[in-house]
Amino acid sequence: MNDRTALVTGANKGIGKHIASQLAAEGFTVYVGSRDVGRGQRAVEEIGGDARLLVLDVTDTDSITKAAAQVDHLDVLVNNAGISVSLTPPAEADAEEFRRTYETNVFAVVEVTNAFLAALRRSPHPRIVNISSGTGSLTWSTNPNPQFTPGNGRAAAYRSSKAALNALTVFYAQTLAEEGFKVNALAPGVRATDLTPGAAAAGGDPADGAQGAVRLALLPDEGPTGAFFSWDGTPVPW
């Protein structure tokens, strides 16, 4: 099939750009969501294939509305855009840190998803992939895990926002199941991006994390929904 379409938010860099590139390589027409026109256009040129710029600021209602009006049909929505404001524990955090983080990582996902539902409903196999984080796993936050230190409470705004995103994933999956949607969350692993630049030393290639998102975007109709997976397909505990 060469008429499949996908939208990746925050796709002008990092994991989002790799997801867009890999979907384009699969034959998708890929809308590269970017709030910055220049960076978005450069990403489109570098991705190649049938990549198209879609100017989209996920925290701006007018921008979301204008972007949704340009997309009539959509098979895959990847909610990738995300931020981390600080690494402070909640006892030391300003509430504004939580507001800013949730605005992008949670509230924007609701607004973007709802704005593009009409386009997704025109697909025979609609897929929604929410880019979460292993740090959003409450199980991994409270039990020994090789990647994350339990109990220190650091980056509370980011980690709790991803836990909230996981909950949203479950609720959207339940709501849209009868319409054939597959809605899943992905923990892409610690990757060398603007959020975690130090991951380069650990070999955290963002292209590897992107593969997990593409796998969920291409799920067959008998595939899972309302689930949380690591980049390699391993289930992640809530």
C-alpha cells in the first residue's frame, strides 16, 4: 500500500524525526509535525520520500485546528512531542514546572488526538502511538530496575506526566476499540536526544527507539491495544 498517511508530532529532530523517516521508508506519506517552519522544512528535505511539512504547535489550539484542517485522511498518529522542564523532586519543584510539562506531554496529546480523530476514522486500520517513557512506569519507579533508580523522586514532573499519558493510552484504547483503533504507548529507551544528550555515551541511538514506534504503527488488526511496550516489543509494567 502506498496511500497510507502518518503524522508524527515533534518530528523535526530526535526520535520523532527517525520515526518519520522510517515510516517514509515504509511507503507512508508522512506529515512532519513541527512548530518551527525552518527546522521542519530541513527535516522534510533530509527525510525524503513523501515527507511533508505540517506546521503544528501542539500547545496552541489555533495551530492544531489549522493543521487538522489540512489532513483529510490519516492512518497513523504518533504523539511524539514532549518536554522535560527540570529534574527536581516534587518537594523542591515549582508548580509551574508541572503545568508546563503537562501542557505538552498530556494536555496536548488530548487536543491533538481529538483534532485528528475525524481523519483517523477514515482509515480502515487506524493506529495511535503515544511516545511515553520507562520512567513513567510506576512499577519500575518503585522496584529495582536496571535503567532507573527507584525512590529518589527526581524529574517528578516529567515522570508523572508520562504515567498520566499511559493512563490516557488505556482510556483512548477502550473508547475507540469498537472502531478498530489500536492505541498503544511506547517506552523508546534512553536515547541521545535533547532530553537525554548524555545517552550517546551509552549507545542510545534514537533510530533504535523509533523502530518500536513503527512496529506499533504497523500492527495487524489482531494486534494488541491499550498496552505499554519497550522499543524491542517487550511489555512494560504500568
